[in-house]
Amino acid sequence: MFLISHDTYPSAVQWHILCDFDGTISLNDTTDYLLQKFAMPGWEEIEQEWEQGKIGSKVCMQRQIALLDMSKKELHQCLDQIEIDQGFIDLVKMTIAQKIPLTIVSDGMDAVIHYILKKYDLPSLPVIANKLVQTGDRSWQLEFPNANIHCVSQSGTCKCKIAQQHSYEQIILIGDGRSDFCLAETADFVFAKKSLINHCINNNIMHVAFETFSEIQKPLTQLVRSEFQPDESNLVTA
């Protein structure tokens, strides 16, 4: 088990990693997986509204989670099937060795993330996400303690708001999708996969593209040691 506490970091920290969870750390989007298993009819129509830009992700998830029909036991049994990128464990070890704070910042669900991290002996990682609340034996709702009415992405968890709370640090973003788009434009360094790569290219955001965390190890280590030298094999601009 990796025990992580911000008290172990030096007082003057230069870097802070903000890392997405669903589709970045986890191999599957956990919300979609749960909806496919347990949601009552109507969740796909809500998803289409979000994809068409008619509603933001906050409204989308709030309405979809209200359609879940599952017990807590069924939730955990389903999450037992979710796997993470094993290279993320090595990344955590590296951040501990380099004394770099790493926070998971997700537009997903806190209880889901905590359960999966515990399964992989990573329970002490700080997590900022939407709050999943059980309201009955088989009913659930989502709360948004990290929302921002001015959020450009209309997300439940505004990642730019979280980054602003660490304005004295250099922010490294590791992400994969829409909830990362806004922060990618202000972060000091970006590691991108999936649709975040295209967003970075289209908006001329310098980034390192990756598919697995094992590809991040070398450039990230060099970056925090001020030894990073971009080259055509890993650094991408528009």
C-alpha cells in the first residue's frame, strides 16, 4: 500500500499533477459501464443530448445517475470488473520518490474512484470528484461540491477551478476527454490521450500524446528534473 500525505511534500513545491480518472487511469469509463448494467430506460437519450451539446455534463450525469437501479453490493460487484492501467501504479511510485503531489480530479463519481483505488492498494490518493449518494436500497443521486457556475465545460467538477486553488504551483495535466479541454489551455504541461489529443492539436496546445502510463514515465521524470528535451517523437503541436 502506498501511503500518501501532502505533509510529506516540501513546503515549496514546484509541480502538481492533476490526473483524470475515467478512460485515463481506468481502462473503461466507469459511469458508462454502470449505466449499461443498471440504468432504467432513457439514459441513452440523455447521453445524446449531451453529445449534441444541448446539455452540459453536470446536467447529463445528474439525470442519468437518477436512473440507476442497483444495490450497493451490485455496485461493488460491477466495479470489481473495472481494471486500471497498471502503469499508473508505477507513476504513483515515481511521484512519491520525487515528492510531487498527485491529485485525481474527475468529473466522475467519488465513491466509484475510491473503491477502485482501494482495490489496487492506492486508497490514500487525494480524489476530487462528484459525490455519489445512496438515497434508497436501489436509488442514487449525484451531488456537485466542486461545481462552478462559470465552468466553460459545464462539468460537475470544474477542473479549472481546482487548478486555480494551486496557482502557486506548476500544473501538469494528464487527461483524455472533454472535461480536460479547458484546463489543457492553461496547464503548464499536458499529457493527452484520446479526444484530448485532437483538442490540443486544434488549439495549438503543446502536449505529449500517450496511450499508456508507461509512455509517460520518462518524459515526466525528465520534466520534473528540468531535463526534459522535446523532440518530434513525443512532443506535438498543431
